Amino acid sequence: MGEYNAVAFCAIGAEKAVSNELKKLSPKEKPLYAIADSGFGKVRFRTSLDGLYRALFSLRTADRLLLEMGNFPALDFDSLFEGTAKIPWEVFIPGSMGLVVTKVRSSASLLKAETSIQAIVHKAAAQRLCSHYGVNRLPDNGKQAQLRVFLEKDKASVLLDISGEPLFKRGYRPAGGIAPLRESTAASIILLSGWKRKYPLYDPFCGSGTIIIEAALYAWDQAPGLGRQFTLSGLGIADSRIEKAVREEAMEKIDYSRPICIAGSDADEKAIQLARVNLQRAQALSGFGSPAKVTGIGLTCVPAKNASPAQLFPGGEANPGFIITNPPYGIRLGEVEEAEARYAEMAGLCKTFPGWRLAIICNHKGFESHFGKKADNCRSLKGGAVDTWLYQYDKL
């Protein structure tokens, strides 16, 4: 089985970023990914085993990667069972691995009872595996293959997770501070903003450093998945030689000598200290051993309203670049008022950073009115439980 149907899950609104990443991951001489469609936080594509490993190691903007094992009509529970039972599970799931259906969703379908859908799919897959391995039941401890089932307009899609831990868990941020931004969402903001390493980048609310670190990894061409293992490695289709080759190729691409100009600030000194530690952890995950000396990245304890290019960047000044940030959200009433006051203070960036671009993600639909300037572009970007919007300004 040389080709696989895969689905990359991402923040709703980040599908374009994922698709662009897949295109750039392909070797120049031959496209590696055939994108079928995208939307609602998913990008479907077809690729080889080599392509699966490359996506797992290198995708910055995806949250999970799954194989689409089957896609078939399911008007009733019998057809759901039969369709699931026809999938060659034994090719993918070894006898030492158990099985669990972790998520079920049904939309515009006759089958609506999610717990029943979950039970039927588990039973069909488990029966086939038990029959193939000659056992009465699958292991219920140890490693578990994780399935997801989506029913839409009476058509079932059965997926096998090959990521394991979510891809946004890079490993460099064991403690993310208050209300941390997902690493994959931070990467999506950076790529959607159009930032390139030749431009300065500044985050005035850097917190634990997620945006700063994701920008640095992107500039260094350090694959985000180098410091972790994936479920794919334990499946029947795994190939350690391909995985080793992809990992080594990704390591060879890293270049810490590239000139970059990145700065982050925060009013909380503890946040700045945590950001520095997280940056060191991120480098250590590359596999090179001792982290290389960081140049071109500055982290300063200063309130956003007091910051200026002369203060933040080496040499005292910086050419107009990008401000990319995720200011603290306001959820409860008092916090909402504080957030709105913060947005109004941010208007001062127009004077201290004239000509810079701005990309800000927040959960406030009225950000523009408090900031005092209409965005050139606004898109919904939901990477968790909170609805958020990405406001982009081409020039402050």
C-alpha cells in the first residue's frame, strides 16, 4: 500500500496555511502531496509513507494527522458495521495494540446517537482484529490505536490517528503561562501574516514566548516535530529506515547562523524568564545536543505602551517589520474592561512603530473600535474552545 489518504486537522481558518505548508514540503522535482479539499479545520490529501513522516515532523500549523481508513455510506447501524469491518485494520494495527474510539461527530445524518456509533465502530474493528490475530479480545492496557468517526450527510469517515500527542505539543513548553496560545495557532498567525525572516518581528505581549519561538523555528528551518515520537512509528505500516532518513534530512536543514531580528516584551519579568527557558528547550529538541548560541532574538521586560524599536532591537533601530501578538484575553466582565483598555493603549503602536504591519489575535469582535483603526483584513481563527479573530493591518 504505497499511497494513503490523510487528513490534517488544524484551527478553523488556518486551512490555507496547512495547504501551503504541504506544497512547500514537496521536493521540487515531484509533488509529494495531492490535496483533495480543505475546510472547517481539515485538509484532506493523498501521499506516500515518506510524505506522512515528513508531514508529522515538519507541519507547523496542523494539530493532528490522521489516516482516512474508510469513507462509505452509513444509513443505518448495519451499514456502519459492515463498512468498518471491511477496512484492513490488521495491516495497520499490530496484535500488541488495543483499540479505542476517541471521538464521534454526526451532522445531517440519520445516525445521531454518538455513543452507539462509537460502540458499533469499535465492535466491527475489534472483531476483525481478533479474528485475524486469533484472540478473544484486544489488549486493554498499553498502547491504544485511536479512531475517530465523522458522519456527514449519511456518509461515514473512519480515521486512524498517527500523531499520538497533538502536534502542537512540541515539547519546549511544559509550562505555558496563563491562557497559553497553541503552538500550531501561533505558527498559523505567523505564516498567514506573510512574515519572512528578512523582516523584524516584535511581540509586545510575548508571555511564555510562543510566537517568538515559533518565528525563530520557522526562520531557522527547524522542524517542530524533531523532539518527539509519533504513533505512526508503532503501526504495521511503519518503516524505521524512512523515518530515520526524514529525521536526518530535517536536522540537516537547520541553520542557526541565519540572520534574524526578533524581539519580545512583557510587563511580567517571570514571563520573560520563562520565555528564555522555553527558547533554550526548543533549540535542544533539534537533536544537535548543546543548544547553539542564540543571536538576533531579544526578550525584554517592558510594558507594551513603553516599548520602541530603539529599545528592543540591536543597533537601536529596526526597519519596519511585523508586530505579531496575542494580548491577554478578557473573559469575565472585569477582564473584558481591562482588555478593552489594553486595546486602546495599543493604538500608541501606530506612533512608536510607524509603517510596521500588525497581526493580532484576540477574542473580541470589537477590537477595531477600541484600537481606533479598521483592519485591512479580519478572519475567524478558532484553534480551541474560544472563538478568536485575526486582525491584520498592512501599515500602522
